[in-house]
Amino acid sequence: MFVELSKLSAVMKKTAPEMTDLEFWCVFFAHGHEPEHRELLNRMIAAKEEIRLASEILTGISKDEIARAFSLAPHVPDGYGK
């Protein structure tokens, strides 16, 4: 199966209850990191436990990657990232 995430414009017009499971995951992967879609993502998280868990895991990974980058940096300017 192939899913073209770039063709989600019609799906993005749906409300969370109108989306299929596949549409939930497509929207999550394509737009989950975009602040302008946070409200929809929050409704998806409330509707699907799997989406909530995936969001928590990705948030943890993102935080770990930022911490790792800072720990490996030779010098981080004071106040950077605060």
C-alpha cells in the first residue's frame, strides 16, 4: 500500500470523528509536528489512544535528540534554548 501524504487536503477538512484510522495516521505523520494543526492533533489524541501514545513517544524522542545535540556541542552560548 502506498499513501501520498501530500494529497491530504481533503482529509484535513474533516473533523476527527469523520476520519478513518488510516486518515488519522496519515494526518499524524504528515502534520503532527506543525503548530498550526495542533488543535486537530489534540482532538485526534483525545479520540485515539494509539495516536496519544505515538505523540508521547515522538515528543520524548525529540527531547532526547535536543539534549543529545546540546551535550555533544563544543560550546553552547549562555541563554541559548531558554
